[in-house]
Amino acid sequence: MEKLGIFNQLEIVNQQAPIVHSITNLVVMNTTANALLAIGASPIMAHAQEEIVEIIGISNALVINIGTLSNTWAEVMVVAAQTANEKQRPWVLDPVGAGISAFRNASLQRLLNLKPTVIRANASEIQALADFNLSNTKGVDSASRSDEALTAAKILNKTYGSIVCISGEVDYIVSHNTIVEVHNGHAMQTKVTGMGCTATAMIAAFLGTGNNYQQQAVAAVAILSLAGELAAGIAKGPGTLQLHLYDVLYNLSKADIIDNLNLVHYAY
């Protein structure tokens, strides 16, 4: 995907202001909502099963993030995914902590069977979803490099048809015999909670503007990775990184993208 195309995708998000229904974890609600607002999207954070069908009906995309999972939320998430499929809304699965408990794994299998449009996770979580190294997770952090999850990502893509985004030092987007690498971002982002969850929410926002899902997923991952790198360049630490991240997302220009974005794409 060309850099200009990525900027154009960001412009479309800003112009269309897609509504993103986020069933997400309690730790990151504020973080992800602010990031969505910064790029021009409109977040809804609702979890009651009684209103799920109606809210998805007015939304452009759905996020399902299992970070703070419970029995009630697990059922809501299944209903939400089923409804999104029925209403032909794209949805993104963030399998936070995949592999750390039988309950979490069983809940994730139910969601995987509903074939998410995109799966976005760190390397250990992607490996756990594909039944690799189930004991090698590190809570919600990754115990593996992102490139070590490429085989697992290919399996998930083939099995469920989902585009798979692996977050890490290098971000990978795996889809339909194509891999895109994003060589941006900064290590300081690992010191701020919710950066991966923010990527998930942004992917949903981009998906909510059309049906070229592979290009939209690439654009979302690339935009956040670049914004993190640029914000880290002016931040004094994790606290100001988050502060500057919203400002960079809000002000990101065509020149910023063309001059700084580092992408590699190839067939496999």
C-alpha cells in the first residue's frame, strides 16, 4: 500500500467519523476513546446485552476486547459478534491474555468460530490462539518476538479468514498470502498501558469506512505506529508520550506520513 493511500485512508476516517462500538476492557476505555476521537471517529462504550443489537445497528464497526473478561461479558461479546455478522458490520477481536486460563481460551474459541474480520494481538497471544506455546504467555505482554508468530498468524488467516495483525517491535499484517511489515513505533510505547488496545480500536475505525479491509487494517496499524514514534521523539517519558500521542494523531500530516513511514510488503 502506498503512503499516500494511507494518508487518504486517515482523511476518510476524519471525514466520515465512523461510529465504533467498543466492548473493551475497563483498563483502556478512556485511552482508546480518546485515540478514536483524535482521528475523527466516534466511540461508543456499551456493554449491556439489552442494547447490543440496537447499538450495533447504528455503528459502523465493532471492537471486542476480552481484557477484563467475565461470564456476563463473554455472553455479551458472542451476541455482539453474531449481530455484527448478521448486520454485515466488520469487527475486530483483541484476545488479551490468550492462553492464560481455560475460561479465556474457551471464550476466545467461541469468538473465533464467528470469524472476526481482523484479529489484533501481540505475538504470544497470536501463538496461543493457534495453539502454539500456550504456556509461553506473559500476562497481557508478549514473551515472543512478533516475527515468531508469523506461522501462527498464517494458520489463523487460513482457518478463519481473518486478517491478522501482530503488534511488536515490527508490526505485521497477514492477509490472503500477503504480509505487510511496519517498521515504526518506539519501545517507550510498551510502558504505556493500552497501546495495543488502541491499535485494535483504530483498526475498527478504519474498517468502518469501507470494505477494503486489508488496506484499512494496514493504514490503521501504520498510523498508530508512526504516531507513537513521533510522540516518543518529543516525550520525556511514558506519561507525556500518551499526552503527545493524541496530539500527533490529531495533527498527523501527509508530509509526516510520506517522510517517516517505513513499510515493507511481500507475498508468501
